[in-house]
Amino acid sequence: MNTRSQLIHLYQGELSVVISTRGNVPSIVYWGSYLGASQLSDAMFLRPVLGGGIDFDAPLAMIPQHHDGWLGIPGLEGFRTDASAMFAHLQISTIEQSNTSATFELTDTHAGLAVVLRVQIDAGDVLAVSATLRNTGKTSYNLNALRVALPITASANEILTFGGRWAMEFGEHRTPWSDTTISITNLRGRTSHEKWPLIFAGTSGFSEQQGEVWGCHLGWSGNFEITADGVTEHHKHLLLSERLVAGEIILQPGDSYTAPTIYAVHSTNGLSGASQHFHQYVRSLPQHLETDRPVIINTWEAVYFDHDLKTLTALADVAASIGVERFVLDDGWFTGRRNDSSGLGDWSVDATVWPQGLTPLIEHVRSRNMQFGIWFEPEMVSVNSDLYRKHSDWALHDANYEQITGRNQLVLDMSRADVRDYLYAHISKLLDAHDIAYIKWDHNRDLVATGAHAQTLGTYELLDRLKRKHPLVQFESCASGGGRIDFGILPHVSRFWTSDSIDALDRTLIQRGATRLMPHEILGSHIGSRVNHITRRSHSLAFRASTAIFGWLGIESNLLTAPPEEIARLTEVIAKYKSLRPLIHSGRSFNEDHPDTNIVVHGVSNSDGLSTIVSITRLNNGQSNHIDPIRIHDLEPQAEYRISPIYFGTPAFSPHRQLPQWMEDASFSMSGLQLQQIGFICPPLLPASSFIVMLERVMS
Ligand code: DGJ
């Protein structure tokens, strides 16, 4: 094997990525902190050739291949029906590069395959890697997988992954990672609640603020596969790809397949630093809203399917009076939709419930100075619907087998142009006829016994087409809550519904997980009823509000039955939130480590460094009512900060004779260094409560 190589050094901000072309394949040999301008050489990366194996040291190519001596999971898997091209050997034919990007054309003329592999450092020092495979041969090629490998430094010996279930998404799972292989496969046809295409690897005990961390996200809303291989050739690496089912992608001569883009970040200051890179990238995207995001009222947990003009106009009146800025009519407005067993697909206004159409409600909402938004679930069809009676062949299923319904519904085949045209026409018609600012786009079931590639692309295409026709309409991605939150759908939407659980206690952890990837401002977080509809737990308004303000705020409860004190307090909460909104929606968010795992410390610092908001939440009761000091890192060490509590209701402190002294001294301040080293003293919080403070830099 040719051991001479070109080294390509990509760099930006704090990041360096070095790509070697040894063996005429691109391999990332370094991904980490900026290396400076000094010359790099092959000798820094070449390992000895060991006995007992093949006669050279196999490179971990970005698309690993058996022909390079790599005997782990290959990057490209596929075949032609004559059993050729099973092990292609793609070699670099051209390279284009700059300081921040490199594009490799890889070809195998014998196998009739070519790949364009692009590595680019984007905004936020996010490394974006994309690959497109083309069949340059004369027969069809069955693609099983196109995976990209990213090396992880050997000292990363722990893995953090995410998952859960409906109404309890983004739970965090830690696994030691030494000589082991960990793999995550999602076959549910949407991003899913159970598994999330986000993984972090880091040095021992990496935490909110400590440790070197590498993070990878696959920007895709369908099936996926992530493998953390700590075994093969003693090269720790992550492999990320779409998970294809056999026969799903058959490339005819000239056809191409583009793999979902991988987004990768590196941080030397723990998970908070890693997430900040993702957030900066999201904020750099053209569709990221520059304007204030309106406070929402959503009708779902207020009235469910019980739509009635009189009730909803009354709800709109109360909502407007407390400061709500957008009224969202959720599920239940269209033909035959009196419960979840019927109607999906029949996207016209139900004349029995809305005899004068939606105009009276929309005009009423607009007259109260609120925007109007509406719910759709375009990719679904109810068995009991006119659409299904007319076009049962539009459902995505194998007609030879009994169909499995989910929430009584089937899935439409979004790869069909006629299905998309139908949906486009119906959604557009409603948007043309009314003043609608927003669509909540739901997806309430998993896909069964089918691939998800064409389905996912079909949805992206439809969203794209609708956005082009209605550029001012904002879309929200919802999939029974947080089942479709990813960078694949992100270019098409402005908001994500984080979870169907708005139980503040669960939300504390759900939102912590979701903000590992997405910034606050695009994650919907609503204040629900005192007794939560899903967990049946009861939480104070102060706690519900303190949790919900760290997101795009909404209200989701029946304000018509709320006692006057709750309405008055909600009015105050919304006003306070609006004053904090610019900070929470544009600042740097972080979490702090705390010795007590019952305590969650989360904060946001303004980019000008003048103000930082910090929330301390006690999840459960603990051994002691004392809470260890809250140390904050994201501050200027030499600057002085005034500390003051912000209350969203009556404080929930356990029995005490005296609160921390500083709480009674409006002029109390600490330096950034003191806050980092000593921390501030926290009052004795009750379980399921939060304490919020503002740190304001004192200008000398
Ligand atoms: C699931 C969503 O997550 C809810 O917020 C609500 O829109 C329902 N679907 C409506 O069916």
C-alpha cells in the first residue's frame, strides 16, 4: 500500500480537522482543538505495522473499505444482481479544498461506482459531512448502506445517548466505551421517541462543564443507525448512516443516493460547550427567525376535539387579555374528526361543527391582535375517511398483509407525487383562503414493515413546496411530541413540539435532553393545567412557568375554567417571560454540574455578557434540605455580578428560619471568579420547584 499521503488541514475557530489521503482514500486522522499553523507530517499519524495481520496498517477511511485492509463494518455495502461490486474499492480521483472544506471525488471504475464526499466546517465550528453515491455502471446497484466514519480520540471512554418513549423523550443514557461496540438502530420510520440520532463520546466522567467531548448528529427524520466501534484495528470511531431496508434503494445506471448529512462538534469544556456549537449552527440558518416568537395558546389540552365557536372565541378573548400572541387551533377542525378514529385525510373544514367555516374564529382571533395557527397531520389517513374510501391504494402498506393501524390510522405513501399533490392542494387552499400564520405539522404513528427513505424525502419535498408558495407561514414539526426533532427537517420548520408531556418535573429533564442539540427558541414549551393531563401530577404555577420559560412559550390549558388568581398570575408570567425572551432566545445556554443529582442547574448568558439567567430545580427530596452552592462558569472572572431572584409565583422553600443572607440584600454581588469557585448559596427548595436568579454585570 502507498503510505505517502497528502495531509489536508481544515480549521476554523477552535477546531482543526486533519484528513490524510494515505492509500488514496480520505481518512480523518485528527478531529479536535485547533492545532495552529505549524507543519503537520505523516509521521505524526503513521502507526507501526503489526505482526499477525495484513501487511500494512489499515486506515480508518471516512468510507471504510475491506480493500483498504479495513475489516470492520464497511462504509459502503451493496451489490449488483450478478454478485459483483460487493466490495467496491473507491479511490480518490479529485480533491478540491479550502481552509474550511474539502470535497473528494472517489471512484471505482471496475465496480461502476462513484462517491462525492464533502467535509465542511460550518457556522458554530460544526463539521458537516455529506456523501452522494452514483451508479456509473451499466446495471442496477442495490445499496444496503452508505456509512461515514469519524474517528474519536482513544481517551473518550464514555458514551452518552438519548431516548425514551412517548411523553418522556430525550432521556440520557451513559455507557462506558472501551473495547466494546455499541450500536443504535431506529426502524420506526420517523426520528422517533425511543432513539435519537445524537451521540456524544467523551473523556472519563465528562460532564456539563468538564471533559473533552465529541458529538455527532445525523440530520435525518427516518430510520438510522449509529455504531460506536471501540474495537476494530484499535481505532475508536463512530459510524453514522441512514438505516435502509433490503431492496429499498436500487440505483439504476446514472442514479444517485445522497446520505443524510452528519453534523459533528468538538468541545474541551464538556457538554455545554458541545451543545453551544450545535446552537450556533442552528442560529446561522437562513430560516431561523429574527423576530420575537409569539406566545402561543394551543387548544389541544384546553378542549381536545370538542370544537365550538362560542367556547373558542371566549378562549381567544382570555388568551389575548393575558398577553398571548398566537392562537393555535389543534386537531378536530376538519371533516369527520370528532375523535381520533376518523377524518384524517379529509382536509376541509367540518361544516357540522363550523357551519360558517373558520372565518368567524380567525377574524375574532385577528381582531384580538393574535395570529392564527392550525393543526394538520398530512402524512396520515384514517381508515374511516373519504380519502381512504376513494384512494385506499395511497396508504403505505403491502396489500397482501393485514394492515397494522396506529392511533386508528394508516400512513400515506409520500413518495407518490399524486399523494403530495393532493396534500399540497388541500393545505394551500386553506392557507389561501385564510389569514393563517402557522401550521403545526403532526405525525402520530410509527411506520411498519416499510422503508422510510422515499417517505422522508417526500415529506421534505412537500414542506418545501408549501414554504415556497406560502413563505410567511411558519411550520412546527410535531410527532406525538418530540418524535421528529432533527436537522433533516429543521430547514423546513421554525419550531418543534418538544414533548406531549408538559408535566414540569418531566419537562425539566426532557428539555435538558432536547437542548443538547436545539436552542431554546425553537423548542415549544407550554404551561399546562395544574393537574397534568398525562402524569396526573399536580404542580404549582410557579414551577410550571419556571420550566416553560426556557423555550418558545405557550399556554395549553382551558383558561375558561381557570380561577381568576391563576389568570392574574399567568398575565404576570407572560409579561415577565416577554422581558426575558430576547435573552433566553439568543443567549448561550449552559448547564452546570452539581454534586446532588436531584438538582438541575441550567442557565443562559447574553452574548454581550451583561446578564445571565440561572434556574435551579430540585427534582426530588434529598438527604438534606441544604443545597450545595451553585457554581457558574459562563462569566467574566474579573467582572462583578449583582444577584437577584426572579419569582414566577410564591417561592417553594422548605421550612426555614432564615433564607440565605444575600437574598435580603439588593446590592449583593460576587465576582465571576467567586461565582465559579465558591458559587452562590441556594435557598432550601422543595421538591418539584425551581429558583431563578438573574446575574447582572455591574458596570464600573
Ligand atoms: C399529538 C400532538 O403531540 C398533540 O400536541 C396534539 O396535537 C395531538 N397529536 C392531536 O391529535
